[in-house]
Amino acid sequence: MDATGRLEPRDELVAAALEVGLARRAGDLSALMPAWGRAREAIVRHPVDLYVLQPLGELIVASARLREQAWVRPHLDEAHALLDRLGYPVLWSASVYWSELHAAMQAENWAEAERQAAALEAAAAKPTGSSRYAAAMAVAARSWLAVLRGDVDQASVESAARGLHAVGLSWDGGKLAGQGAIRTTDRKAMTALLACARGLQNSGHPDVPSAPTPAAPTADTAVPTPSAGYVGEATGALSDREVEVAELVLEGLTYKQIGERLFISAKTVEHHVARMRQRLGSTSRAELMAHLRMIVTRN
């Protein structure tokens, strides 16, 4: 920190990137926007070097979330020029590939996502500089892309997710398992993957138990724990009315049809759905539907 109380340029960039990363993982757009503005100012005050590649990675992914990839592109080009001069050392380049992979998936640019997955595989296969870190990312990249295509193999997804956790990427591992749970049509696989996701995101140790103790949910990572009847019945996660709405949503009824069935307005139905989405930490409609399927017992 200088005499005026301001952080040194490198520290400011790291602090800003941390704010961006935390807001993005929490799904908090209201916090992400000011953090993004701070990061944009910070990165122009410090040149790209090896020690800012990880903070830059957070900005690469966030730029795709905010549709500002063009802004971060010059800084990413600088990073690649630096890595090229050094012969793309595995430990430094793998994190950049990983960030670019997630930015491509965020933007639904599948050709670019495949390219980054291939880059991770090539990095992991380098005879000099073999890296467990890069290998875990390479395996997870392929698993993630398969999941997004709807090809969910429970054992493979769990293995890839735990591999990420073992190299310190617990949030990513939990997210991968959660994405698999959303997309599988196998109820047993969904239950196992949701338990895996919750365990990885709430455990600080790679040896995670298969049936972790439930912890308080957060906005981006909460997943329901399956039980007989309704999840959260004892904790009041959903009211009786919300359970009724959930059942009808799963039947495919529109808000208007649900309102007519329950003698409430379509606007009230929309309000119930919004509250359920918030309580369950669902970040998309697909995730909400997966959570509701876990909650409502089909007879």
C-alpha cells in the first residue's frame, strides 16, 4: 500500500479479481458489476506477467458472463505472447486454458471449448513437466463437455469432480457434479451427483464422504439432500403451497393453468416460483427443475 492508502497495482488487481470471482461464484450480479469496473481499472495499471495469470483467468470467465470478451482480449493476447516466449510451461498455461474453457462454455462457443480441452490434454501429456494439476483439468474438461451434451456417466463425472477437488479446485468439482445431476435422467445418478456436489463444495479435504452432512446452502452452490417425502420438510424449505406449485410446474402447466387449478393469480404463481428458486439456490430453470424433482416424491 502506498502513502495515500492505495494498494500497489499488483495487489489491487488481485483484490479486484477476488471480488469478481466471489461475486461470480455466488451468482450475485449486483456485486459483480462494481467488482468488474474495479478490475477493468486495475488491469490497465499493471502489465501482464506470470503472477497475474490467475487473476486474469477470473476476468476471462467473468467477461464471458458479462458479454465483454472483446475488452479482455488484448490482455489475454499478452498472456499468450508471454507463455509462448517461455515455451508454454504447463503449470502456468494450464490455468489459462481452464479459464478460456469456462469462458467458451459460458458463451456457448463449443468449437472454442473443444480447442481448450485439447490444449489441456496436450499440456497434461507433455513428457517434461508432467502435472497432476493439468491432468485433472484435462479429464474434467472432457467430462464437462460430455455433460453439457447430455451424456452423463455418473462414475466418470464423480471421478473427474473429485480429481478437481484433489488439486484444490473444489468449487469447480462441485459445479461439475451439480451440472451432471441437472442433466441426468437417472434418478439414482442424480441423487449421487447432488450428494457429491454438496460434499465437494462443503469439504476442505479430498477424501470426501459419499453422504456428507448437510450444510447451509449458498446462492450458487446449494443442492437439496434427498429424503423420503419432501426435502426440507423438517426445515420448512418450501411451504405447503409452494410444494403444490412445484408439483404442477413439474407437470408442465403454465403459470396461468396453475393459478386456475389453485384459485390464485398467475402473478402469485410466478412469485412462488421465484421464491423457490431463491431458496433452493437454483441459478437456471433447468437447475430449478432438477431441484424440484428431488423435492417432490412421485407416486
